[in-house]
Amino acid sequence: MRKKKYVLSMLALFTSISTMLYAEPRVRGYGPDALDLGLPGGNEVFTGLIIAIIAIPIGYAILNAGKKKNSSDESLFPGCLGLIFIGGGIVCLLPLVAWLCSILSVIFAIGFVIFIAIGIIALIFSKNK
């Protein structure tokens, strides 16, 4: 009987903590007066993706064009220019990375809550037998 009270108290504690963490205030919505989530807008993500799709291959081509196989007179300019293009393309991908990290963290949190709930349900049903 004592173990059942312990399990139920842990379930109540978990429920209260999860509702405090994941409950959203009533003012948040998707209207024009909604609070800012801190993520970049769709136009920024799309523009950054287009720039990265163009800049990274150009930088890679410049980087490879600057390499000479049988010459000791290699210039550093093509390599530096190629790395600047690649670095700029990677920086332009940061808004997309922010969205992906946000989506993955939400999926991870939902999976964690489901895992804990299944574990508690299995523990309760195993104690009843």
C-alpha cells in the first residue's frame, strides 16, 4: 500500500511539473499581437537557404580551382576566397539551424514525456498483479 502511494505521489509531482513547464500563457497566440518566440521569420530562412545553396558550391569550386598539383607557386588568394564563400554560406544557414533545433527540442520533449508516462503506467500495472 505504501508503494502505491509513493507511485501516485510521484505521478502527481510529475504531472504538476510537466504542466508548469509546458503550459503556455493565455496571451500567446499566432495573431499579430503574439509574443515573439525568438525564431527568425520564414523570409529570413528562405533567403539564407538560397544564399547558402549558391555560396557554398561557388566557394568549393574556387577552393578546388586554386589547387595546383605540380606547382610550388600556389597562391593563397583562391583558398582564402573559397573559405570566405563557404563560411558565408554556413553563416547564412544559421536561421534554418535555429528552426531545426527548436523543432528537434520539441520532439525530444514530447518523446521524453511519453516515455515517462509509459514507464509510470507500466509500473502501476505491474504492481497490481
